[in-house]
Amino acid sequence: MKDVKEYIESGILELYVAGKLSEQENQEVHEMMYEHPEIKKEVEEIEKAILLLTASVAPGTVSFNNILNHLNSNDKRVIPLKTRYNWVTYTGWAASILLAAGLIYNYQSKVDLQGELELTERENRILEIKFEDSQEALVQTQNTLDAIRSKDVITIPLGGQGNFADSYAKVYWNKEDNSIYIDGSGLPETPTGKVWQIWSLTLNPLTPTSLGTIDGFNEDEDKLFKFENEYSSEAFGITLEPTGGSESPTMDQLHTLGVVNSNP
């Protein structure tokens, strides 16, 4: 008959709790627990000790089943220490579990931090692009204002025509560099499939020449558009035309018209 004290101190009970014994060895422990209440009590104390150790470090995060699952992994390196209660063994198990948990936590934290850094970099880049765009837009606006304020520029107001009496626009024409700026802030938004088309006109005989269409009129905030004009224009007109423009103006869609020599 085995000595109960030696049996308890052999380390086999710790291995039993850890699930590291063979089926035959497990049966032996079962029989010893049945025959000796102190052995059963010792097994319960071992289970309690492991739970207390892990709960004291990470309460609520480690269950007894978690511990057994960890110890039932592929790592078979278990060293039984023949000491009463084998505290070193318990703490070794607990430490290995907590170390693994710590490594997982640190890895996840690193992944989360990397994700946050990448997100911050993208947000910063978006802000940089927006700032660059706003700076570029500011420069363009300033250049436009400088151009239309030049002493070489003449201003031609275009008044509303026929059914479009509420429409208006202005042409700023610099004959020195053959450029004009159209201020279309007095024009309504274009419907789908339509664009504004700018016309240079000679009056005798009446001859229209297209200077181009205003694409993206509705999206433009400033409503200031630059065109080249190398013609000896006597008047300017703006009509609403199908997308892509027309070869000749649609007269019933003539919204604004202004004569150059009518400029004060």
C-alpha cells in the first residue's frame, strides 16, 4: 500500500490536475482519492491554488478550463517538483499563462497602434492635400483679381435678354494679351445636358464666333472663367447649348448680350 504522504508529495496530483497523466495513471488517482479523503482534499486544494494565483493577477480573465486548455497544448515540458503544495509549479503554470496573455496583448496593442498611426498619417495627408488645394485656389483667385483689375482691361456688362431678363454677366477683356474673364455669377445653374457657350460677335454683318463652353459651371464656386479671344469683338453673348456646344448660337436661348462700345 502506497504511503499517502509520499503519494501527495510525489507531484502526481499536480499532473493529474493538469491533465498530463495517462488513462491508467488517472484511474490510479481516482482510486486513491476514493480510498483516501486527504488525497481528494489535496486535489481540491491544488485546483483552488491555481485559480487563486491566476485570479490575483488578472481577475475575471482566466478560468480553470482556460488553464487546462493551455496545459493540454503541444508543449509537453512539465517538470514535477516534489514539494508540499508545489508552489513553484503552480506559479510556473500561472506565469506561463500570463506571459502568453501578455504577449498576445502586446502584439494586439502594437497592431492597434500601427493602425492608429497609419490612420493619422492618412488624415494628415488629406489635410495637406486640402491645404495645398486651398492655397492653389487662393493663388488662382488672386491672379484672376489682379488680371481683371489691370488698367488694360475693359469691362463689358451683359444684360438679360427676352425671357431671361433676370440673367446677367460681365466680360473683362484685356486686348493686350487677348484674354477675357467671364463673371457668370448672374447666370442660373445649367440643367443636365446643357452648358453655357460664350460668343464673340461682330455686328455688321452679325457674325458669331464661339469662344468655348463653360464646363463644370454648377460646381465652380467663384463663377469666374477665363477664355482666349483673338477676335475684334464688337459684342459678347452667352447662350445655353447642348453639352459639347453648338456651331451657331441658339437664339431663343440667348440669356445675356453686351456691346463693347456701350461700356462707359
